[in-house]
Amino acid sequence: MKKTLALALAATTALGAGAFAEEITEFRIGILGGENAQDRLTNNQCLADKISEALNVEVKMFAPADYNGVIQGILGGSIDLALLGPSSYAALHIADPEAASPILVKVNLDGSIGYHSIGFARVDSGLTSLEDVQGKVFGFGDPNSTSGYLIPSIEIPEITGASMDSGDYFGEVKFTGGHEQTILAVKNGDIDAGVTWADGQGNWEDGYNFGALRKAVDAGLVDMNDLTEIWRSKLIPGEPIVMRNALPDVVRTSVTNIMDTLGETDPECAYGVGGGEIQGFDPITHDAYTSIVGARRAKIGG
């Protein structure tokens, strides 16, 4: 597939670099929440630079406070590209199936695709399982997060036999605002336990290979020896790179090729964009996310 994309890109070079500028005047990248805005922008600057050079236009990055800001940006045409969680993509697809499509998916070091929602607590809390958290304060991230809300809100009740409403099983259920906020809330004792995301591979002490825990470790926000895993979801389909369908084909081909080969051409950049150690990105289509779209529809009754 990478060879096919490269050949397709090569076929467009006869148009010249200025041809891109005739098609679009700028390119906009949206970055989901989950960590502070400056870290998000810094980690994706290398990608913005590569796209700007290839398209010969200015690339702007947007880091809204919550997931919905990116979703609405794509729907409104003010964001062209974003790495979304599956649930965020499902929300986008449900709102407008024609707005954007998945083009690539993040690939784990072992070649697999996917990640997990991880339930965790402080080691010194004595909490080691969901059963231990009964009657205590439990934290979600963002309502549009797959691992920070959708999947745990479906799978955890299957274990507890109760809803996720405050007072039903957990004493109180809170939305923290994002993955980094959940990690810090558990670390600081503001909540007893919560959920975030990780590939579940590699070492716990490192925050696994990639994910919110790895980002928190890299940023010096947490020592994983202070935390313990208390629950893990089933494998969740990998995070899709989503691009607006209305973009010119020459732009879509060029940007897709840059990201499709990022793991080989610039592993350090792939680390920043992917949130940790990854192989890179491989092609994916909407079909991989039909189950998530179905789960999202069932959850919202839409």
C-alpha cells in the first residue's frame, strides 16, 4: 500500500509545488484533548512542518479544550485532519457520514492494531479491582472518548451488574475533562480510581509503549510505581487518522503518503504524533469502525 501511495504521489509532482496552493490556501490539523495544549502542539509540530513543505501552504494546528471541538471543526470545515479516537470518529460519522473518512490507523510495535481502556488507582489506596472501588469516586475523561467513556461505560456494568450512575455502584462518577486530568486526579487523590488508555504492551513502569500513561510519564507528571492497574477492557479498534472528504485528491494523496510513511521516514515524529512507541500508520477504512458506530448509536439512542 505504501508503494501504491508513493506512486500516486509521484504522479502529481508534474503539477508542481504551486499547484497545491491553487487548490487550497492553508491546511488545518485538529488535535484531540487529553493533555495540555502546548504539549499537544509541540508533539505535532513536526507533522505540520512536513505537510507545509509538501503542500506549499501554511499549516495551522488547533488544540480545542475538549474532543467535541475537533469533531465540530471537521464538521464545519475548519479542521482538515485529525487523529481521532474511534468513538469520536463514530460521533463524526453519525453527524455527517460524508464529512470525513478514516485513511490510516496507528500500528503497535508488534504489528497489531488497537489499544485498551485501562482502569487504575493509587497503589497506597489498597484498591486492586473494580470490586474494591464500590462506593468510591470513579473518574471518566471526556464523553466523546472511546477509552475514557464509551467502552468502560459498556463493559464495566457487565462486571458490576450496575449502571455507571453516581450512587448505583460507584459512590460518585465524575468527568475530569480528559485523560491527563484523570491521571492527575487519581495521582492527587481527588478521585479514587479512573480510566485512561494505553496499548497495554511494554512495561507498566514506562506507561506501556504508548498512550495517555506514556505521555504522562514522558512529561514527568507521574511515577507509574505510584499507580496500579485494576481493570482492562477488551481490545479497542485502533485510532484512525481522519481527513475531510472535500479536500482535493492531490492534497489527500500527499498528506496520506506523508503519514503512511512517517514510521519509516521519521520515527521521532511518529513517536510524538502517536503518543509513544509505534511502528507507524497503515491504511484503514470505515468498515473497521462499524461496531464502534453501532455502540455509540446504542449509547446515545440515536
